[in-house]
Amino acid sequence: MHVALRQAETIRAAALKQAALAALDAARVRRPAALTIVIAGDATLRKLNREFLGIDAPTDVLSFPTARSGTSAEQKEYLGDVILSLARAKAQAKQGGHPLVDELRLLVIHGVLHLLGYDHDTPERQRRMWSAQARALRKVNASIEGPAI
């Protein structure tokens, strides 16, 4: 698992890796898997959001799953990339009154679940995704249980 920290912040990559692993566990993924987590700024997220989703605004997390291909049992399947906005994470942590690291954990977990095909576009799918998020957040001992919606 690769974590790219593009912002000058003291963010422990280990906490983000732990969150990604917790998301995989909450989704009951038992196969070897790999992914990339990138911490970027609002400008990068806005550009990607505009380019890929047609939304000209920054967002907190974007997930870019890779096309599934047949990998052998001993090879890690590359799931894709999770891109986080540090500025959005800071604002949301402040608004929610919880530590930045917990907001980043939530965003990583949320993004990884999207890589695995989870979504929140219907009430049932949202319930399933929020349940997996809550399991993963408990596993990493986060002070939050999910997004403050």
C-alpha cells in the first residue's frame, strides 16, 4: 500500500494504512490487495472532480477503482487510488469537533469502500456502506462513527 503525502503536514502514513486495512477487513476482503492513498489540496480535488465527474467544486475524497483483472492467488490485486483533500479534512474535523487523524481515517475508509464497489446512492446501499464504515472506524479506535450528515 502506497501513501503519498503531498502536503507539508505531520500525518502518520501508518494511521492511513491502518484505516485502509480496516476498511478491507470490514468489507470482508480476504484476498491480497494493494491501493494508493494520496493527500492533496483542494485545487487538485477540484480539478479531478471536474475532469472525471463533471462537478466544478472541491470535494473531500475521490476514489478511482481500476478495472478488475484476473490475478493469481499470490499476486496482490491493485484496487485503485484514493485521493483526499487535506483542506476539506481539516474543515470537517473542526466542524465535527474531532481530531484531524480521525477525519482522515474516515475519508480513507470511505474511499476504500468505494474502490470495493460500495456506494451510498440508495438508502439500502448507504446503510450497507455506513455499517461497513462504522465497523472499520471502531477497528481503528476512531473517536467518530461516520460522517456528520
